Amino acid sequence: MVYMVQAMIDINEKANQVLNIIKAKYNLKDKSEAINIMAKKYEENCLEPELRPEYVERLNKLEKEKGIPFRNMAELRKIIEG
């Protein structure tokens, strides 16, 4: 279930223009939806990866994987090209 929070915000004219562009680009019904899109894009592109749950999940999977030991690049190349 998704809970919605209402907020009254003050934005400058430039931010308002950006919201209108996003609203038009994605064919949204209101600026609230545009703000949600902006928040999602910000989360995907700007937040530190360690803050995202999927990053922690991926790290846990990687920690369980076993690697192939090698002593130097020549030995690794031999294993790969084997």
C-alpha cells in the first residue's frame, strides 16, 4: 500500500517551469506526479548507492560468490582464454 503525504511548498519560477516540462513530457495530470518523477530520478542518479536497498542486496550476493584464484595477469589470461 502506498501512502500519500500532502505538503504545501513554495518553489521559484524556474522550478515551476521544470515541473511543467516534466508534466508535459510524461503526460501527467498534476505537478505532484511531476515531483514524484523528479524524486525517483534523483534517487536513481544522485543518492549514494549504499543508501539504496538493491545495492545492499547486490553486495550480499557478491560476498557469497567464490572467485577464481590467480597469481598474476598472465595466469588470469590463461584461465580466461583457456
